Amino acid sequence: MVKQSKLAVTGAHYGLKDWLVQRVTAVLMTLYLILLAGVLFVAAPYDYAALKSIFSHQWMRIATFVFFTALLWHAWIGVRNVLMDYVHAAAVRLTLQIAVITVLLFYWVWIAEILWG
């Protein structure tokens, strides 16, 4: 007779989707940082006004917004998985997840305001 375990399954267990999102967002962030380094190398801004002029171009704002969107999504998946793996009390985990989502959404709106405000 096989003895069955009565352990509750806990943890993130989102599998391939999260793994893929983490890799895609990491690649997007890496490409942006390479682009930014190249732009800064070519433009060589010497003061704040010159640096600000780099971000006056619409394509650079969009690329920057995509970078921060990828960064926040990447962070959310990581934090959510850590909370699901290590915070076993459902009420505490849900409260922390709501707090993290709120903060990340605040940052996302703030980034949009900085870039287009």
C-alpha cells in the first residue's frame, strides 16, 4: 500500500509562462541598456540640458517607457514568486502582494508622468 502525503501544495508554480516573461523582459532591458550606452557614447552629454535633449525624442521616451514597464513586470514576477514560496499565511501574502502591486503601479504612472508630463 502506498502512503499518500497530506502536504498542501504551496508556491508559485506558474511554470513556463513566468520563466519566459522573465527571460523576455531581461532581454528587453539588456537591449535598452546597450542602446542607452550607445546613445550616451555618441551624444556625450556634458550637462543636464544636453542629457535632457536625448530624452526629448519620442522614440527614446517610448524605449525608456518599455524598459521601465519590462523592469516593473520583471520585478513583480520575482517578488510574487518569493512571496508565494515563503509567505504561507494567505492573508499576509495577499496583503503584501496588494502593497507591491500598488507601489509598482505608482512607479509606472510616475515614470509616464516624468517622460510625458
